[in-house]
Amino acid sequence: MPTEADIIIIGAGVVGLAIAVEVSQANKRVFVFDKNHTFGLETSSRNSEVIHSSIYYPENSLKAKLCVERNRLLYEICEKNNIGYKRLSKRD
Ligand SMILES: Cc1cc2nc3c(=O)[nH]c(=O)nc-3n(C[C@H](O)[C@H](O)[C@H](O)COP(=O)(O)OP(=O)(O)OC[C@H]3O[C@@H](n4cnc5c(N)ncnc54)[C@H](O)[C@@H]3O)c2cc1C
């Protein structure tokens, strides 16, 4: 167990953990700290679990572009890893 870190990430929600996976490919000593006793105890474990499609984001914005791209990737990742999901449509 290393005692010195190359990178320290504060927050073990979905964002912190996703960053940790990415940066740990190149850096061996990545530490993730959280104020709670384990990961994912805040917003990331209490959301509505919707895979957003970008319909509420401004057209041609970076947010909309990334959302469409990531939406496709997320379904791909679920398929590849046998993670169950429902492809629901959103109604007002
Ligand atoms: C009601 C609601 C519904 C949502 N529904 C959806 C949805 O359907 N689909 C969707 O894609 N997104 C949804 N979201 C948004 C999504 O959940 C968040 O964007 C996402 O979870 C944010 O992740 P995060 O890692 O940034 O934050 P968090 O999950 O909150 O993680 C932050 C972590 O940092 C830790 N932390 C904070 N301060 C410190 C500190 N000082 N020292 C150490 N650790 C600290 C916390 O303990 C926590 O573990 C929803 C959000 C809300 C509030």
C-alpha cells in the first residue's frame, strides 16, 4: 500500500470515481478521499437514474453535444458489461 500519492481526488461520488479510473491508468498512486466512511453516499446514490437525452439543454451547446455522445456510450457500456437498463421515453 503506497503512502505517497501522485494524485488526490476529493469526493467519491460518480464524478470522483470516474476521474480516478481514468487517471489511474497512467498514475499508480491515486488516492480518493471522502468525508463519509465509504463511496457514493451522497447525490450519486440518490438521483432518479435517468439517462438524459439532452432535450432540455440549449441546442448546439457543449452540454447538449456531450450529453448525446455520452448517452450513446452509456448504453454501449451497459450492453458490453451486462448491466441492466430500461430505455424509457420521457413524457411531460
Ligand atoms: C434529485 C436529483 C436527481 C437527479 N437525477 C439524475 C438523473 O436522473 N440522471 C442523471 O444523470 N443525473 C441526475 N442527477 C444529477 C447527478 O446525480 C449528479 O450530477 C451526480 O451524482 C454528481 O456526482 P458528483 O460525484 O459530482 O457528486 P456526489 O455524488 O455528491 O459526490 C461528491 C462526494 O464528495 C464528498 N465530499 C463533499 N465534500 C467533501 C469534503 N469536504 N471532503 C471530502 N469529501 C467530500 C461527498 O461525501 C460525496 O461522496 C440528479 C441530481 C439530483 C439532486
